[in-house]
Amino acid sequence: MKAKVKRMKQDTLALYYAYQHPATPFIAKLLIGITIGYLLSPIDLIPDFIPVIGLLDDLLIVPFLIVVSIRLIPKEIWPESKLKAAQSPIILNKNNWLFASLIVAIWLALLFFFFRLFKNRHLGTKNGI
């Protein structure tokens, strides 16, 4: 398990270097940005205090985002990024409140969407629509 976590950290740093590469396609950069942003955010999309489901993002969502991001990176860039990550390790700061603000904005948008959806359904049945 420790080896997998270490590899995931190394892959995250390699994703950071792949993101900076000028030949990385836009769609890959977009997903890498979402992946790294989510990893660096001090707030999880699914809070950890929710039993079982709270840990799913760490066990399923994060590895899935990493794998899909890696698959979108051109084959000649990925080995170069991994080598750079191994030779020039840096520490990515997890206390980035910009990414935390993004997660909070996503939650607020979802809450607003569901509030509007259920409010309109309730009003529609009340007025006979």
C-alpha cells in the first residue's frame, strides 16, 4: 500500500511537469489541472466524515483521474515528465485555498441546481401543472 501511495505521489508530480510541457494537448492539460487541483484542495468533494462514501474519493476518484490524465498525455511526453519528477522533486502545497474555493463553488452550484429543480417540481404540482 505504501508503494502505491508513493507511486501516486510520483505520478502526480509527473503530471505537474507534463502540464507544463508545451506539447501537451489542451484536453490533457484541463484534466491534469482538475486532477492536481482536486489533490491540492484541502476540501474534498465528498467529505471524509461521511462513513465509507467519504473515503471513496481517495480510493476511487483520485486514482481514476490520475490514470485518465496519464492516458491523455502523448507517449513521448510522459516518460520525460516521470524522469523530471524523479530527478527534480518539488513539494506541491496542499493548503491551496484557490482550489478549496473551487470545490466550495462546485458544492454551492450543485446545491443551487438541486434546490431549483425540487422547488420547481414542488410548485408545479401545487399549481396543477
